[in-house]
Amino acid sequence: MPIFDQGYQHWKGELSGHTWRWLAVARHGVRAHLQGRVTRLLLLLAWLPAIGLILFLTFWGLLEQRSESVLAFLQRVLPPEIIAQPRDYRTAVWTIAYSYFFKTELLFSLFLVLLVGPNLVSRDLRFNALPLYLSRPVRRIDYFLGKLGVIGFFLAATVIVPAVGAYVLGLAFSLDLSVVRDTHRLLWSGILYGLIITISAGTLMLALSSLSRRSVYVGLAWAGLIFLSHIVSTALIGIHGDIERRQIVQEGMDRWLRENPPPPGVEMRGRYPIMRVPPPLPGKQNPAMTPAEKAQQQWYGEWSEAFGELNGQAAENRIALARTDWRPVLSYGTNLDRLGDWLLDTDSAWVTLGQATERPRAMMGAMTRGRSGPGSSGPPNNRMLADSMVLQFPWSWSAGTLAGVWLLSVFVLSRRVKSLDRLK
């Protein structure tokens, strides 16, 4: 086979500056991963939450325009105050819709990073490709940015682009320019949140990828860090909450039973009575009951009321403890979720919806006081939804944790990926 001239050939192209040299690395990585069928399928699935968000915002825009078909459907699921004045709750409803969207897309994002990221650095280490990269006019920072750009492309296609597209379509169906004034913060907060996910998760994955030459080990490490940390955090939260609830309920019931011993004929199984006389229907009495059975029934009713009050105290204590509980910080995904809630101000949105749902409940409770069960009356608790739907520990804890993980990732990358004169 003949060998052609292998001498030097002069290149007549224009050499670009250092600013965009990382883009060549990112472009090559994106093209390679887009050839995978699984990656394309996951990208398509990641757009399903965006379609749901678009449909919801479309329905809300039609509700503000008083569409009869939409009114007939939403009257069954929304409080009357929201149906009557939907524009007053526009910001809160849009915020909650975007919150659910980002929570769902966060899960897709972590799976995408698991699919795309493990071989970004590990493969270069395995095939000793770093000298080839750095022998070109490419610096280490260009290499890092190029690899991070691969992850950033897929996360932007999963989080940022769908969020912006849903916002634009939501504006189109609202036909009201005041929507921009009320909701523009969601657009900027969503873009910033997407960038935070990209920088944090991308840098962490690159650091893990640089620790091993085998991509499968990197994927296992990522799955263990993300999913096992969440399982451990959830288990610790559940165990701690159950211990606190048991302590309050058991100590309270022991004290109540000492002060109110069961009447003769009531069998106890620990702290719980075995009720053999069925309670009467509301507003009716059973004339066939003996005085002893009436006493048993009255004591059982008092026991049930005390038990319900102690469970309510345990629930209030759980909410109070959640504001200073450090256990959720152990989960990487929970930290990202908490930061997203703070950026979107989801807590205030749930408080606004709580006002619309709690006022009717309190009014109905006051009208039926004495005829309804416990918990149907009392002052409105506007924070009931917010306390149950939004993580309440300080957002600064999550920000500090993510910042520490990012700094550690940068340190690992700087130690594992060396400049050309230090490569061995």
C-alpha cells in the first residue's frame, strides 16, 4: 500500500481565542451521547412534566377568562374563593405548578447525569486521552468547561428550556399582560435554579468520574450518593419523628389513664381500650343501654378525645422540630429541592392557598361546633398546607452543603486532572 506524503501541512484557518475552545469538547460529547437511543428516550420522557405544566397553565388562563367548560370542571376541585377571584391567586397557583414541575424534573435530571456523566472523565483516563487534549491549545479549564457543557446541555434541555417554553405558552393563553408582572419572577428563578442544578450536579459527577477509570464504578458511586443518601435521610427523619410522637402520646395517655381509670367492664390492651359497646349515632340515644354501659361509652368518648388531642400535639411538635431538623441535609437531592423552594418562594404560595381553604373550614366548624368531631373547629391555620408541603429547615443549610460539595468536587478535579507538564 503506498504511503503518501506525511510531512507538515500548513493550516490556513483562523485560530479562535481561548474563550470558546471549550465548546469543541462539549460539542463532541453531546453528539456522541445523542447517538444513544436510551438518552434520546429519556429526553423525550423528561418533556412529559413540561407538557403537564403547559396544560395546567392553559387551564388556568381559561379559568381567568371565565370559560364555562373549565369553570364547570374546576368548581369540583377548587375552593369557591379561588373560582370567584382567580387573578388574586394567580401568582400562588403558578408558583406551585412550577414547584411540582421542578421537583419532577429534578428526578429526571439526576437520572440523566447518571446516564451521561460517568464516562466523561473516566474514559479519558482509561485510554490516556488527557495528553491528546492538553497537547492542543486547550487548557485544563477549557477541558473542565467542555465536559461540564455536555452535562449542561442535557440538563438545560430537561429543566430550563421546558420551563421557559411553558412560561411563554402560559402567557399566550392568559391574554393578559398583567401575568408578566405577577409571574416574571418564576422565569428568572427557574433559570437560576436550572443553572444551580447544572453546576452542582455536573461538577460532582465530573469529580466522581475522575476518581475511577471504570465508568460502571462511577455510576454506582453516583447512585449510592444520590439515592442511598436520600433513603438514609428519610429513614432518620421517620425514626426521629416516630420516637417523638410515641413519647408525647404514650406519656400523655399514661398520665390521663392515671387520672381517669377505666370503669368496670372496660378491657385494656396496653393503653388502648377494647370497646364492646358501639357508640350511638349522632343525636340519638340507645334506651336499652344499662348505666354501666353508658359509663363505659362516656369514658371511651373521653379517651378518644384525649388521644386525638395528644396526636394533634405530636403533629404540632413534628412541625416545630422540622424547622431545625438537620437530617434532611444528608440527602443531596433534598438540598437541591429545598433551594428550589426558596428560589420560587413556594412557602408563601402555599400560605396564600391555605387562606382560601382554611377560612371556610373555620366558619363551618364554628357553625357546627358541638355536633362535629374534633378538629373541625378552631381558628384558621393558614400555614397548614405550607408546613406539610414545603421543607421548613433553613435554606442556608442546603446552600452551604451544596457549596461545600462543589468546592470538594473542584478540589478533586484539580488533583486528578493535571496539566500537561505534570502528566505521567
